[in-house]
Amino acid sequence: MMKLGKTTGTALFMGALLVALSGCQKQEGPVEQAGKEVDKAMESTGQQIEKAGDAIKDAATADKK
């Protein structure tokens, strides 16, 4: 009987801890959202530059043939 009480108590404690921690999640503000948008834009720009470099390399290779 004592083991059941400890198990139940532990489960309740873990549940309360989980609820408390989930309430502490950091909400993103406008600066964080803007930063994510800048990151996406930079990634897209990097991909476009890489494509342009590949196109230049392909053009240079075709001229040598």
C-alpha cells in the first residue's frame, strides 16, 4: 500500500513539474520574429548566389569546349 502512495505522489509531482515548465516557455517577440525573417532571407539569397555561381561555372566550362 505504501508503494502505491509513493508512485502516485511521484506521478503527481512529475505532472505538476511538467505543467510548471510548460508555462515558462519563452514567447517570441517582434524582434525574434524579424530575426527569423532575416535569417530566411539570407538563406534564400545564399542559395541564389550559389545558383548564379554554378551557372557561371557551367558557362565557362561550355566556352572551353
